[in-house]
Amino acid sequence: MELQPKGVFCAALTPLNADLTPDLGAFAGHCRYLLDQGCDGIALLGTTGEANSFSGAERRALLESAIKSGVAPSQLLPGTGVTALTETIELTRHALSLGVTTVVMLPPFYYKDISDDGVYASYSEIVQRIADPRLKVVLYHIPQMSHQPISHAVIARLRAQYPAVFVGIKDSSGDFANMTAMIEKFPGLAVLAGADPLLLPLLKKGGAGCITATSNLVARDLAYVFRHFNDGDATLEAAQNRIIKARERASLFPQIASLKVLLGHQTGRDGWRRVRPPLLPLPQENIDKLLATGPALKETA
């Protein structure tokens, strides 16, 4: 069975204006740049994109800006899962209205210790209310942030009830054994790694690709790994080593702020350095240390 979505999808950062509103023009330009670098698509409005710090109107405007700039709806995987069921439905319907048919959806994440029945009921209610045969959902498993895991039992129920809807899962837990178990247990489910270095080993196990943060900086290397993972040559090894080093570099300090510093340095645009509270920018001391850990990055368009 053909896995969809598959490939390298960048968990895109969101540039901000001086008043901390999204810089729509810079964001759209970054999306086009990532595609030029070899990404198969853009997973916007996720954790790396600070989605849960933005209003529904801001999220809709970011998605619209990418499409208006010429990015095809089929290349976009917007995050639409929020705490309110009805708002998740509204954001998902908005995406569908623009021709975007595949979304990445967090489980309900405010109330803790929700049972599998509760998680299933939330997803099921969303699908039933939207009632659109075009809808495809990539589940978003990131328990270290959401504190709400998506169990195999929930996946099995959703796949049994809505096999054409729940087509994939982004696993950002870092648990490689969980990823490989899902590949074995759920044939046809597109399992996407949430950590850049895991793309290569996951592909060798039958994974579909990745949705990752460091692809904001090393998209070309990730695209090479995806297309040549069976080659096993020195070029593949070099690309994988650069991916690992970039991920380690971005993880020295809080990751989102670090990636924004590196992208700001790469582009020369201050808007990339800004984060929206409650996140905070890196202090200058840490910025200096971060920039000293690696070579200057190539300037983007």
C-alpha cells in the first residue's frame, strides 16, 4: 500500500514582526525556499512554528499566505488540533476550503489523564462533524509536550472506523521502538519521524519520512537522505552526519529560540530571532556561544 504523506516535511518556524504578529511575507518566502531546497512539503503551525501561541485568525492568515504565494495546497500540512473541539473543526474546515486536504492534528491536551475512550471520542467527533470525504489526518504524538499520548489502541480504533481519514502519525516522542512497532502493526499508516537523525533508520524500517525542526536549516541534506537512504555510500553518510550535528547544535539551548537565531543569522533578518511569549529569546551570551559552535550558514533567498 502506498504511504501518504511521505517525504521530508519541514516543521516551519514562524517569523515575527516587531509587534510579534506573524510576518506573512517572510513566512511565505521561507516556505518557497524550503521547497526549493528539496522539501516535499511544509508542516506549518506545529510546535516549532509556535502554533499554540497564535489565534485562530493568525493561523488562518499564515496558511492563506503560503497558498497565495504559490505554494500548492497539496504541499501543506497545517496543524489544526487545539484544545477546543469546535475550533479544531473550524481550522480544519478552513484548510479544506483552501484545497488543503491533509492536516496534522494534536489530541485534546489541556485536561490530563484522559482515557483512550476520551481521545478516540474527540477525534471521532471531529471527523463526523466535518463529514468531508477529502479529509486526511496525520495524528500528532508528542507526549513530552501535550502530556497526552496517542496509544496503539486509539490508532487501531480510528483506523478501523475511519481507514480513509487517519493516514499517518508524526511521532515526536523520540521512541524509535514505538515508531517501528507502529510500522509493523498498522500496514499502510505513514509513520513520520519527528527527530531529524531518525529519518534514515526509520526509512530502513519502512517509515514514510519525517516532519522535523532542523529541516529549517538542513532541508537539502534531509531530502538527500530520503531519496538515497538505500545507497549506503559516503555521500549519504556525510549528509546524515551534517543532520546530526545540526540537530545537536540547535539543541544546545531551547530549540525554537536557537533555530530562530540560526535562521536569523543565515538570512540577516531580525524577524527570525523573535519569539512570542511565553517563549523568550536567547540571551546574548547564549547567542554568541551558539553561533560559535559551527560554521557560518549559507544565506537563503
